[in-house]
Amino acid sequence: DETTYCSHLKCDKIIDHIMSCCLAYISWLGVRLAAGIGNVYKNEVLWACEVSPFQPLADIDEPTRRRLYETAAEQLQANLGRWKRQTHPKGLAVYNRAGQGCYRCLGRIRTIEHGDIGRRTWWCADCQT
């Protein structure tokens, strides 16, 4: 049943559904398909998988899309019951770290606001290509 929440959907159905989204970061905001993946984890998962948040989803191969969801599940599971989120041994890898050095490549973390929706995206322009 297509209206069932993520826990009851196969990964293939999730991938098929999000294929209509134009940018990778937009796909992370679909709460019904991926409950719990909010703005923080969207940024962190894309960084962990070295995917640009501006890459068209259609250009992301199937193994990478699967790795995005697997990484999201791992990060969410690892942070259950924690007061302070952690996706990297030093805390968060990119979220709210604009201007600081990337933990992977030492490039600068950048940020951009998305119009009037009040969301920001953080990424490393050097290693998230």
C-alpha cells in the first residue's frame, strides 16, 4: 500500500517515489517517506555520502541513493535517546558549521538559505561534488 509509512515501504518504493524530486535536498523533506530525516540529518547524510545537496536526484545512481537512506537510518538509530545529536566523532560534520573547516578535506563549510522557507543547507563545496 503506497500510503503506508516508511517502516512498511520497501526501499525500491521510496526511491521510485522520490525520483520526481528535482534536487537531492528536497527529497529529504518528505516526512511521510522518511520520518525523522529533518534538516539536520539531511545535511549530515549528504556530507557522509559525499553527495552535493544541489545534485539533481536523477543524476544520483541507485547504489548512492540506497547508501543515502542506509546512512540516514544508521545516523537516526545512533542518535536515539541522545540529547545532543552526533554524526561525527567531533559532533556534527556540517550542520551549523559555516566557515569552519571540513573534517574530511579541510575545505570550508558553506551555507545557503532557501528563499522564505527558513531552511538552510550546509555543505563542503570541496568534497561534496
